[in-house]
Amino acid sequence: MQNETGVSGQTEAGFGAGVGRLPDETNELQRALRIDGYAIVRNVLKLEEVRFLRSAATRYLQASDCYNYGGKFQLVKMEKVPDIETIIASGSVRRHLARATEPLAFRLTDICDLALNTTSQWHKDVVHFNDIDGHAFTDEGFQFYKIAFYLQDQDDTSPATLRVRPGSHLSHDLTNLPVKKVVVCAGDMIIFDVRIDHLGQLATVTERMLRMSFATAGARLRFDAQKAFSQSRSIMRWFHPRASDRMAIFMTFGPCGTPVG
Ligand SMILES: O=C(O)CCC(=O)C(=O)O
């Protein structure tokens, strides 16, 4: 069962990079991450936890002015959102992170990303890991992962569904690899290698034109183009009353170099 494990940013010494050669993988999750660069762990959160997270993240984002990527996007110190932290850094999540890095212990960064109705393009996340010399693809010990919790179902037909190019974490230039939709239900957890090519929700043609127009006008008239773009997308959503908000929470982790036990 490839990429379904069957069970239910930063570079600093001792975390993720520089832990030496990776130990031979010992479990299915590690194999999926090594070969394909991503894995889905089903039913990690209960539906009431997903509902709770949706309202906690909505409250937090509504109170902040963090317009970006056509929606709201905020990097948050987890301690600032204890309601979210108690669920996404709970034992049931940690158990799977431990499986990804065993026999080494894992370490979570203390930051999570909250995203509401954001758009995206194909990219790798290595840019956040000081990959100036391309070491991310040559260092055998490079091991940084992102966890994604999508707080709604994302099926095969949805434009909101995360897409990846399995295997593209192995090189900086594998854009010809086939694309896979990562279909999930709310409560599933996706773990992906930060080097994998991935895409969230692509902006539509109309949205791209709007974004460009706001960028040009915003520079000239000195208004916040990101805010204008995000708000115009949210107005357009009023005309699709059944479209629920696309919400996601991301965290980053890696091995911390100390064998468990
Ligand atoms: O919005 C998404 O689903 C993708 C997020 C993403 O690309 C990222 O966190 O790097």
C-alpha cells in the first residue's frame, strides 16, 4: 500500500541536516518518504478535533491582518495558539513523526503555518532551508519533512487537492515526472519531504489576471495588493455559497540526531 501507511524551517545543527547518513529505513512510512517523497497517514485526527481546529484557526486568522497568496497565511509560534498546539502536537501525531525518523528522535520546529483559502504554484520548500549550494540534493543526511493537515475533505475532482510529483524530492529538476493528487479526508495527515515538487490550489486564469492588475495598481497607488487580491477572492466566493473555506495547518520536523532510548 504505497504512500498510505495503513495506521489509522530551519537548518540548525542536530536537526534535520547533518545527522550523517540516514539509517536504513525500517518501516513502511520511511520507505514511502524515501522513494516517493510523501505519505498519507489516515485518520490521525477525529472529526471533532478537525472542527475544533477549523474554528480555532479561523478565530486566529480573522484577528490578524496577514493577507497573502490570495487568502490569509500566517506563521505562528505554536505556543501562541495553544488550542491548535494541543491537537496538532499531541501524542497521536507525535507517534507517527517518531516512526518517520526512528531510530533517531524527531524534533518539531515550534512554528506552524495557518492557511485560509490560499493559492499556490508548483514549488519545492528547500528555499526555506538555506539550500544555496544545492546541498539538499547531495547531502545523504538531509531530512526535513512537512506535515499537512487539510481541514476538509479534498477529493480527486477538487482543485483544492494537493498535487505532488512523486520522486521529485531526489533532484532539483524532475519536473517531467507524473503528477499525483493526494486525496485526503479531513483528519488524515500528509507528510512530505520539503524537496518534493508540490502544488496547493492553483489560481484560476481570472484570479491570475486580478493578481497581476492589483500588483501593478498597488505599486502605483500604494495600496496592499495582496490584501486587495485576497479580499476580491473572498467576494467572488460569496457567489459560490456552497464552497467551504479551504483551511490547512502545516508543521515542519526532522530527526534531531539522538537515537531514541
Ligand atoms: O496550500 C497548499 O496546499 C500547499 C502549501 C504549500 O505549498 C507549502 O506549505 O509549501
